Amino acid sequence: MSPAPRAPARVGILGAGTVGAALVRLLARHPELAVTAVLVRDPARPRDLGPRPPRLTTDPDEAIDGADIVVELLGGVSWPTALMARAAERGARLVTANKAALAEAWPTWRPWVEAGRVGFEAAVMAGTPAIGPLTGALRGSRMRSLEAVLNGTCAYLIGEMERGVAFEAALAEAQRLGYAEADPSLDVDGWDAAHKVAIVARMTVAPDLAWTDVLPHVRGVRGLTPAGVRAERTAGRRMRLVAYVEPDGAGGWRVGVEPRAVASDHPLAFLADGRNALVYRGDAVGEVWIAGPGAGADVTASAVLADVLQAARGEPGPRPAWAVASPLDASPAIPGTATPPPA
Ligand code: NAP
Ligand code: HSE
């Protein structure tokens, strides 16, 4: 006798903007996943939701209730965190691309993350894997330092300024490409990269890092000009908005973001416009580079979908490299999916 077919895992989605709509389109390829409902602000707004458009709602509970997995793609900090708390209370697995919420509301998210209940690969470098390698293959080494370009909007802006394009014109194009945050000052003032590097630091070496520890060390790209960026290039350097996790000289870590002119043989110098890159330096492994697209609708939805598939299989989400000895989440298995592996 063949086994009874599994019921599809139920996925509630909060947000169908740039990333949420792309996720809905990709989900059409996955009949094993059924969308409960999608929370939006304005259901009448035209949007491309592909061949299996789900029900849109303005009531968060319609998306959360009965969902095995809740995906948050709203943006913001307090309200999305409160909605995810509601989803967690109801036993759902959580997936988010929201680095602002993870960075600024870490005390709320931390227990869920440590329990392996949250997928958030998309929050750092979008579809290019970063959280997975940092909490997986690289945890056999002790991190010495990390430098990264984590904001696609600023990477694009700097590339355009090297070609002589004015700041405002380059930003408008980054917005059109779907790279920029709804509030682009988060990008250009360095906050988005700071959100991401705070997450990276906590998942690798600094679990107790407070958001207020990062704030004094954040500078964005507003002070850059096409002339200044081009002058660095003429001098054999490339301007980059660099997010860093570095020893502070007192046994701790300094975590921040600032424009740096990197030498032409620095790994971050080779980056194509708009892309992200991360340079990890570990005691045993040495220097490891990870690079790829770090923003945009499909690029981000690709990582969100991967996290949804992982949750639907009952596999735990990434857990901090320093917490590998703690027990796995004891929450019940998702109906219709595999039993979580033993700790
Ligand atoms: P977005 O285009 O602004 O979409 C936000 C969605 O949330 C929209 O569907 C909007 O509804 C909905 N929403 C906002 N406020 C709401 C409210 N009060 N009630 C109900 N629905 C509400 O944002 P996005 O670019 O998709 O980004 C989503 C998240 O992914 C953010 O946390 C962002 O930082 C993160 N992220 C984005 C990228 C990227 O490349 N864009 C990459 C990585 C991570 P309407 O559609 O009706 O307005
Ligand atoms: N606004 C972000 C960026 C989106 O430009 O990198 C990806 O997180």
C-alpha cells in the first residue's frame, strides 16, 4: 500500500511588495506548499502574483492563523516583531528577510533564533548565502575579523558615481531596480548595512552585542561625491561602504560601517556594481570570500523560499555558531512534514 499523500504545509505571508510578490510567484512552483493568505496594506494595488495568486487580506490574523510557517516581508521593527511573536505563540516556524527587526529587536528574536525556529538567510546578502556558511561550514575556525559590502544600493551608487553619475540620479535608479529600502535613508546613511553586520556579529562572535553598541560606529555614503570616488580610483583604490567586525583591542569586538578606500588588490575591490561580498578571516581556514547579488526581488525571494522549504521539511534554522551545544527547538513538528532531526 502506498503511503497517504502529505497535506501541503501552510504558509502565511506578511507583505507582498517587492520581495513578497516575488516569493508568491516562486511558490507557484511548489504544490507541496499552500499559502493561507497574504497580508497587504492595499489589496486593490496592482501587483504581479503569478499563476497562483493567493488571497490578499488586511487582517494579519488571516495570514497567521492556521499557518505552519509565517513569512514576514513587511519591513519595520516593532509591528512585524509583534506579529511574529503572535505566530511563534501559535507554534509556527518563522521566516523573515527583515534585518532591521532582527538587529533592533534582538532580545525578542534571540530565543527564537537560538531555538532554530527562524529562517533569515535573506536578511544578509539576500540570495547569496552568508548566514548559512558563517553558522555552518566556517564554525570550525575562530573568527579573526570580517569585512563586507552588505548594502547593494550603496554598492550601486558608488559604481555609478565612479562613472560620474550624480548621487540623486544613481539613487533613483537603485530604487527603480528594487534595491533600496522603502525609506532609502536606511541605505545611504549606513543603517541597513549596520543592521546586517549586527546580525552577522551576533551569529558568530558577539551574541550579546546591543544595537546601541553599533550606533556610534555607523557612517553612510552621503559625504561621497563623483569627483572624490573617481579620485580614489585614479589613485589605484576603490571606495566601498564597508561593514566590519574587528577586535577592539580590549578583548571585545568593534562592529560598524564606514566608507573605506580599499587597495586595488583587496577582495572587496573586485566587486561588480550592486553586488555584495564578505571577507571572513578565521584562524584555521584563513581568508574566505563570499560574493554575489545582495538585493532585488527574485534574488531575495530565492533565499526566503529556501528557508520556507527548510522549515517545511522540519529542519532547524541557522543557530549561532557559539550555541552549537544547546538543544534543538522542542516545538512540535509541522503537520505533513518530516519530524525534526534529533539534537
Ligand atoms: P516593500 O516593497 O515596501 O513591501 C512591503 C509590503 O508590506 C507591501 O506589500 C505592503 O503592502 C506591506 N505592508 C507595509 N505596511 C503594511 C501595513 N501597515 N499593513 C499591511 N501591509 C503592510 O518592501 P520589500 O522591498 O519587499 O522588503 C520587505 C522586507 O524585506 C523588508 O524588511 C526589507 O528590508 C527586506 N529585504 C528587502 C530586499 C530587497 O532587495 N528589496 C532584500 C533583502 C531584504 P502594500 O503592497 O499594499 O503597500
Ligand atoms: N536595501 C537593501 C540593499 C536590500 O540595498 O542592500 C537588500 O537587503
